[in-house]
Amino acid sequence: MKIDKTRSFTGVDIGTSRLVAARNPNGGLQLDMTLNAFIEVPDMPATVNSLKRQGIRFVRHGGVLLAYGQAATVFAELFHAELRRPMRSGCMNLQEPASTLVMSRIVAELVGEAAAKPAVIGFSMPSAGLHAEGVSKASLTNHRSALEVMFRNLGYTPYAVNEGEALVYSELEDSGYSGVAISFGAGLTNVAMTYLSVPVLDFSINRGGDDVDSAAAEVLGEKAARVRLHKENNFDLLGTADDQMSRTIKVFYEELIQHTIASLASVLVSSSDVPRLDRPIPLVIGGGTTMPAGFKKLFEREIRKMDWPFPISEVRQARDPLNAVARGVLRYVEVNYGQSEEEAAAAV
């Protein structure tokens, strides 16, 4: 396919914990990441000066300062406080009064104003939840609308891309975009199945890395931030560490994996949309929650215990799990919205 070089393309993974932007300037790949969180600090001259000296972004809201982005963790450690998030379970957190304000600032800092027009930007969207306690269609509609406004205000033409499908576009080009993709995020786990790039099914499970952190923290009497830090630093799901925190995190990781696999199996058995396949297809896993060593082996061990309505050729882990969705969103908008005028006319 011939990409229209007069347009600029950006793919953004809108995650509950992190935002990742992927661009393809001059044939290369540029990735930028920021923490999707903030912390409230006193609005005093000394605090303002400190934030400015450290290069920490902030905005005033309701008589306080909201320091946001990656550097907010510095103040979270200083005040022994939990970071607050503009999003919850994959969507804008409407119970957080500052969510739209902070989120718009974080998005603007990450992608900047469109430098060229037309500028196409794709952003990841979660799927609707399986059950009543999952993500509702109303929440998804509000979330999508809010993001479209943010990107249009920056000069972009925005397109929403299903998160699971984005993982397919990132990792399964060699199978003709056929396979099952499971994106384990912080707030949600998104599942999608496509065959020859045609969406077959998609849904989300209202569990993710945050649930592992909060459940382990509750059992241990710790802050979720400390559990998260332990998990992200040399934690091995199949390791021999015998400390209480490692053992507890492993318990809830196993529960998350088993619940995800059981939910997928249930949907596949009950869905009339699953085609009869004449060849095995791959299953790919990605997302920041899959980063700990041993995750793929543990996942594959559990999934091989189940009988599936179609053969799974292999279980893959995304080459770059944390950035895979952003890369896939970028690829999706290039493939689907990047035709040159000549190709578009020929297609019509």
C-alpha cells in the first residue's frame, strides 16, 4: 500500500496508567510516553517555584495545584500519597472533578499541536464490558467524545481504534491480521478476534494490573504504589523469591490470567459469530501488565489446559508489550486512512 505522504499520522494508546504516542517521521518510529496521573499539592509560592525548577507540569484547580505526568511520582513519594488518575477502568473517570482538565493537559503535552494539515491521529478505545459491572456503552460514548474534542482542539482529525484490534495490527501482519489479541492494561483487559483483518468479536474484562496491585496491597496492608513498584522491578512470576509481597502478587496474577482465559472460552463457546477456521491462528498478548518475567509461560501453561473451538498455532508476546497498542493504532490509521488519492480513487 502506498501511504499518502502529504498527511502526518500518529497513534496514541490511551491507557488508564500511561499514554503512549507513536509517530513515523521520515520512515522511522518515534515513541513518547507519559504517566496518566496527577497529585494535588498546596498552592503556595514555594511549591510553585519548586515545581518550576523541577520542570514538573501543573495546573490550578479549585484552589490547589495539580501536578501531572511522569514527574508527579516525585511528589507522590514525598507526600506518601497515592497518585490520582483522570481515567478509571479504561474510561474517563467522571467521579474525578479534574479529570477532563488534567487529561486534556496530559494529551496536549504528549502529542502537541498538529504541525501539518491534514494530520490524522488514531487513539485506542476499550471494548464494552462482558457483564453489567463492566464498561458500559454510555461510558464509552462519553470517553470517545471527550477525546475527539481534545484532539480536534489540537488540530488533528481523530479516529477511534479498538484496543484489541490495534494489538492485532501491531503483531499479526504476518498472519494476514488473523488471530486473537489480549491487551492486559492497568484498568481493563481487552480481547479481540479478527480474521483477515475483519473483526469477529471484541469485549473487555473489568480487571487489569491495577486490580493485582490493589488486591495485593489490601492483603499486605501496603500502598498500591509500593506493590506496583515491586512488580515493575525485577519481579519474576516463575521465580523462586520467597518474600511475602512476591508470593502475594503471584497469587493475584494467576487469578487474573485464569479469569481472562475462562471469560474468553465462555464467549467463544456461546458466540455465533466465531467462524469455522481451516487453519490454526495465533494468539498474542500485550500491555504493561504482561511485562513481568514469566508472564507468557504462565499464560501459555493455563491456556493449553482448555479446549478451543479452533486450533491455536502459537502464543506470542508482543515484541514491545508496553508500546504495542500505540504502534498498532499507528499502523491501523496508516492502512485504513493513509491511501493516496490515486489508490482511493482506484478502490472506489
